[in-house]
Amino acid sequence: MASSDRTYSGKEVALHNSRESCWIIVHGKVYDVTDFLDGEYTIMWSTRRPTAETDYTGRGVDHPGGSKIILKYAGKDATMEYDPIHPPDAITTNLKPEKHLGSVDLATVEKVEVTITDEERARQERIAARPPLSEILNLHDFEAIAKHTMPEKAWAYYSSAADDEITNRENHAAFHRIWFRPRILKNVTKVDWSTTILGQKSSMPLYITATALGKLGHPDGELNLTRAAAKHGIIQMIPTLASCSFDEIMDTAAPGQVQFFQLYVNKDREITKRIVQHAEQRGIKGLFITVDAPQLGRREKDMRQKFEAEDPSEVSRAGQGGVDRSQGAARAISSFIDPGLDWSDMAWFKSITKMPLILKGVQCWEDALEAYDLGLNGVVLSNHGGRQLDFARSGIEVLVEVTSKLREMRGLSFPNEKFQLFVDGGVRRATDVMKAIALGATAVGVGRPFLYAYSAYGPEGINQALQILHDEFEMNMRLLGARNIKEVVAEMVDASNIHLHMVSVPADNLYESNYERLQGARLREI
Ligand code: 173
């Protein structure tokens, strides 16, 4: 058997290009993935090498992307295809050590021929036709450019939402039902919109929330966010399902940079414990446990992409005893998430970490109250960007009932140091953030807009997005008559219509250009 310190030539690897013997190269290492072709594959997403008990579970799951895609790279370098959609350690975690064959002399590896399709050529032309960053005026603009310049699959994954995408649209629309009651003559020469979140300084009352698969939009993935967060003094919430490894992100952070961590709870609690304690040991300042995704929602735009990408024989295997690949990588990589998580687990979390514990994905006051009564440190009122339960209400709407009920039932006032409320979903403007702050939130999370910013314009894009938000805060704090975040109070907004699920503002042309028409089923081309 080959030993893992051997170095192969590209030619040797290229000989193993069949179903019988299938080797691939990822990041300069050679792997024998023949077994993955017939169902010895299950993705484990962890920050660490597995222990003997959790390893190589081999539950007979096919490679979620199908064997075809592996065979396409048989004998070749698969790094480019592998990177965005796999956990950094997917191969090492899932493949028995004896299948890690060694290294390859990359100079001898033939470059994978990338056939440029007409579609790709057209996309490159659109990229060349992007307006200069100086013409990008707001967060909607990034979305509009990203939509036309991102690879179609990546756009479909980031932008898709559950079912009829009603909640997805509602998230931003709900902010349209809140209007300002500005104060005048306040001497607003100096305005300061910095704040503290879970006791940590932030230059704005917002944080970068967790989103999966950051490399789909740009090769540096989440590191774009880490660097921009450092530059602008805001906090990044690192996702469990980042394309970059947790440690890579932590190592990229500036000294003293504050980061939170979003946790998907693994069915194997030992793995969860290891991840949580590793995060704490590396200095994470808040643990956000996702509680709204016991199963992944149906994102049909994303699903249709997969159908179109596959050949008819693959599609017809689904539902006939074959693996249903129609929900793609996201469904497959989410299979470790424990739908059995319940309230009784919270005591366990408290026993394994001293980090502040926040539930991410709370959608009614009853659950917020329960979290408070259990001594947790806060909740994120969120519907997961409209990607989970369609017709879940917006976080900003839920905020109004949570503050009111917790005031009534526990005498709490908000914002509250001990039990902090966060909102995410639909935030596109500093005014959206200010509405949430006025209504009692400590801060809001922003996800997709930052993905679009770096997908469309790379690191400068995310930098510009944050600068735009700073500029919007400066102006709108003055116009509202608030000199600091404490002065952004409930009396400054009229949210009396928040529970009316309709929008009475003029038709929003931004919606027309950014949100896509939902597609019905289409005939395949024959
Ligand atoms: O919203 C998501 O896409 C998400 O949270 C997720 C969950 C599991 C796997 C991939 C993405």
C-alpha cells in the first residue's frame, strides 16, 4: 500500500481515471476515492480531525453530488470544484487513512481543461461591464450586480428561499411598515452610532451574521468578511458551515478582533462539545445556537438549478431507490444536524461553556420567554433569511411582541444588558437597523448583502458596503435627531402597523429587479 508521504507525478495520478481505480488531487494531495463512487460517503462537518468512534461512519450514502462529478475529475486536480461546497476537511474526515496516498508534484499535473461555455463567456462579459464601485450607492446595488455576475449556481444558492419565498420578501417589506417620528433641534453636530454587543465593542449596531458556503461567491470566502470586520470594527459571526475552516478564519482575524460563532448542533454531542470548547478556547465571545433548522427548508430555485445541471438519467434515479440529489450539497451536508435538539439540552450547553448563549431563530414571544427563564443571554429573532418555514413572520415583527410580552410578564425593558434581543432578515439600510434599535434590539444581523458585496466586487466590495452603512448611519442619526444609539428610542418610530401583513408604500422597483420571478416546472429539452 502506498504510504502517505510519497510524492507522485501527475502522470501516475492520471492513470487512475476510472470507476475501478479513481484518484483525485485536492490541494496538492492525492486521494483514492474509488469507494466514494459506490456509497461509502457521509459528510462530517467538524473543526477537528475525528476520533476513532466518529470517523468513517460509511453509512452507505453516495457522494451527494453523484459519482459523475467525481469521475469527471478522476486522475485530475479537483480542488477548484471541491473547495466551495465541501467542508475543508471533508475528504480527510471521510476517507480512511490508507486512502490518503500522498502528495503530488503540482508542476507535473496537467491543468484541468476548463471548457468555457457560451453562458460563461456571457457572464465574463457582464463582469467586465460592472459599474465602478464608486457608482454603487447602497446594499441593493450589490445584489443587482451580483445577480448578473455570480455563477448561476452560486446565485441560486445564496438567493434562494423557502417554498414561495413569501417570508423572504416579507423580511424587507416589514421594515416598510415602520415609520419615523424624528426629533428636531438636538445639536447633532457630533453623532455616534457605536455600541456594545454582548459586552463587546462594535462600531455599528450590526454584525455580520452566519451564512454557509462563502467560497461559492469568491475564492477567499468568509475571510473577506473577517478582514472587513476588522477594518470596520464590527463583529463577524462565524458559521459552522463555512467554506473556510474555523481555525483559518480565527488565524486571519486581527489581534483582539471579536468574533461570535454560530452552531449547528450535531447528533453526536461529543462532536458538538469539542467544537464548542474549541471555539471558546480560541476566544469566541458568543455562541449562537441555530434552532430554526431541524431540517433544511425547500429552496426550489436552488433545486431547479440542480435539475438543470444534471443529465436526465441522474434525475430519473432519484426517487427510484437512488439517492435524491435534487436538494444538492446543502441537504447532504446538513444531515448531521440534530432534529432532536430540545430545551433540556440548554442546561448541558451551560455546563460545557462559559460563553454567552444565544438562540438563533426564535419566532414568538413564548420561546423568547422560555430562553430568558432558562438563563440564556439572548435570542435572535429570525426566520433564517426566509429559507426555512415559509410564512414565518419577520424578525422585526416578532421583536415588537417579544418586548411587549417580556415587559408585561417579567418586567424587562429593552435594550437589556442581561437578555439581549437581535433581529436578522431583510436589513438593507441603516434606517432598518435604527428601527430595530428603537424597538429594543441590541443589534441586527446582516447576511446576504455582504455575500453579494464580495461576490460582485471582491474585498473592496465588502469594504464599500460597510462604508456605505457608516455613511447612512451618520446622516440618518442626524435626521432622526439622535446623537447616540441610546437616544434611538421607541418614541421615534411608529410601528403600529407592523402586524398588518401588507405593504402600503408605492411599488418597489428594486424588488422588481432583484427578486426573481418564481418559475414553474419546465419541460426538459429533448
Ligand atoms: O440557510 C442555509 O442554507 C443553511 O443554513 C445551511 C444549512 C445546512 C447546510 C447548508 C446550508
